[in-house]
Amino acid sequence: MSSVTRIKQVLVLGAALSMGGLAYANDCGEAPVAPQLVDGASVTMEEIVANSEQVKAYIAEADKYLDCREAIIPTEAFTALDEAAQAEYRAANKVVLDARNGIGEAFNAEVADFKKANP
């Protein structure tokens, strides 16, 4: 595919989405950044609770970001993109989804460590 064709597709996608009222992927903002997890074995109750709030906020931000990006997939402009561009877009979404799910699991492990250290 020529770069001119690719540029045309991007312009068509942007125009179609803005006319359709959907947010283009860039309008979804930057992918949220996961918070640093505390060491459950050595933190205080206040620290684990504060970290829990950070994790919850991150998960909510990730959900909002992914919902925004997923709303673009069923559009005609998106389906007009070549398979490679569509796959790249979906792969980027999967990276965020995996990070979102992973932090929940990792935080739960820290909570288990906290409970062991503070019976």
C-alpha cells in the first residue's frame, strides 16, 4: 500500500469519525499509566488502602480509555483500514487490557502478603 493511500485512509477515518460524533483514537487520550504497587509484606494498613484506591482509579481509567477506543472499531472508517492497521489498533488495545488485568492480580498478591504479615 502506498503512503498516499495510507494518508488518505487516515484522513477519511478522521473525517468520518468527527462527522459521526465518535471520538477518534487520539481523542481517547493517552493510555493510562499503572500505579506503582506497594510491598504488601512491609506496608501499613494506610499504605495498602491508598494503593488500593490508586489501583481502582487506574482500572477505571483503563476501562474508560478502552471503551473509547472500542467504540471506533465498528465504524465504516475503521473497517476501511487495511488488515494490518486494524490488527495494530487491536493489539494496542490488548496491551492496555492485559496491563489492566495484570495490575489487579498483582495487587491481590500484595494484599495476600499484607495479610500474612499482619494476621
